[in-house]
Amino acid sequence: MTQRIDRQHLLTVGIDVGGTNIRASVVDAEGEVLDSVQAPTPHSARALEDAIDRSVRELARRHPIAAVGLAVAGFISDDRSTVLFAPHLPWQDAPVAQRLSARLGLPVILEHDANAAGWAEYHFGAAAGGHTVVLIAIGTGIGAALLIDGQLYRGSHGVAPELGHLQVVPAGRACACGKRGCWERYCSGTALADTAIELLATDPVHSVLARDVIHDPGSLTGRRVAGAAQDGDPLAVRVMADFARWLGLGLAFVSDIFDPDLVVIAGGVSSSAPLFLDEAREHYTSAVTGAGHRPLARLRTTQLGEAAGMIGAAELARAAAGAPVAGRSGR
């Protein structure tokens, strides 16, 4: 006899496995985070899996957990069981889902972190109601997800779409991926700092941020640039304008390739959207092929913020526990 699953009370754990921290949350069927724990990310595969095991068990002592989903910044196999490569994590060709499932006695699935965030935004947040949706997660680099009629598009081998590594400047800034001139090298939190240093080298200006860069270039971060721009610092304002230009040009590429009706801007840099989004929209509107003669994608910012990856991983894990996946979008 098939047991009826009470989806309303089914709880799953979503885990954001980052290069610095592991964040795990208990999530209900409506995408609400009920409980969370956090731990530093270890540097060996065994220690990392031990830390994930401990986090899940701690949450399981307080809640009945049905399944676990991991949001990972890396390449995931098309069956979502193996981490093929993760540049900031100690996993390579690692059957992580199988190993953790055996330890925990629960279904475990893996998902690319941007895909997990896109899935969450589609079911519970800013992407609800979209038909062809692109999520662009702008943080240290750029992650991206594509949903077509409510289904994640992963490509033939599970690694699409790598929009952050589209080459926008031939022989441009070196990228950790091994190429040069990738979009994320001009449009990311890291890029904000690099652009400030380059602008100051070619056209010095008097500003608090410029003084700080001269005294200690290593202290400069994207967050520091955004904060200075908010205060009207001349150098930081120029940096944000350059960032907006690159975001608009990138959005034009995305629209030329996918023709989305909705783009969601997520990631840590999205919290500074008032500083760049309107200007980026203007660049996008003028740069897209057929400008002025075609519908453009609506641009929204994340509703779920940094929790999106955990919520999406937990919702995808819900299907692994045998429950139908659905959210407030009704899809």
C-alpha cells in the first residue's frame, strides 16, 4: 500500500555549502526557514562531510527531517549525485550524495547553488509567474540559472548555464577559470575592487576611498566600494557606473541568447541594487539586439536573499522524499 505523504508537515534540510561556511536550514513546504545552524567549512572532503553530518543531526534532534539537499558552487553530475568539480571545496569526482545518504539514512540530493536559488525564487520569490527566467547571482563571481516553464535547464552534462565565464573582453582581466576577460571579472563584488584600483591608476581622484586604496590596496572589497558609493564618494560612484554598464551589456547578451521574460538579480551585490540597477537597465535597453523593436525582460531583485540556495535545495530534496514539488507559484 502506498502511504500518503502529508506534504504540509514534511520538513527537509537545505544546506548552502560555501567556501567559508556551511549553513543548514530546516525548511517547510511553504519555503519558510524554521531553524538554522552554521559551521566553518573544513578543508578536507572527509572533514567537510563530517561537518555536514553533524549539522543535519543537530537539526534532526529538533525536527523530523525527511530529506537533505545541498547547494554547491561547482559542477554537479546530471543525476545530481556527484560533485564533479568545485573550485573552492575539497570535492572532485566525489559521490557526495551516496556517502551522506548512507551516513544519515536519508535521501540526499545535490544541486548547483545558482540553480537552487533560481528554483526557490521561482516557487517562493521574485521569479514566480515567469516563463523563461534567468537568475544571475552576483557575488564573488557570477552564478546563473535558467528555468523554462518551471523546469531547470542544466544542459547535456548538468553544468549549464555558465554565464559568468562568457568572454566579454578579449585578452582582458585574468579569471580563476583559466580564461581572460570573463563577464564576472567586470561585473561582480571582486570586480568592484579591481575596477577601483584600475580607475585610480589611470585617473586619480580625491576621495576617502581613493585615500584608503593608496594606503592599503589589500583592504579594498566590493562591500567597501558599495558603501562608499552610497555615501557619494566620487571614485566609488564611478566604479558603480562602470559596474552598471557591464551588467547592462551582459543582460543584453543574456537576452540575445535566451530571450527571457524575467531576470532576477541575486547574490550579495544585489543588496546594493539601488546604486546600479536603473542605470544597468538603460544600458541593457540600448545594447540588446533589436533595441526599441522587441519586448524586454522584466528585471527584479531577489526576494529570498542569502537564504535562496538553502530554500531551493530543501525544496528539491522534498521530491527525493516522495512529495510533489510545488510552491506559491502553483507550478
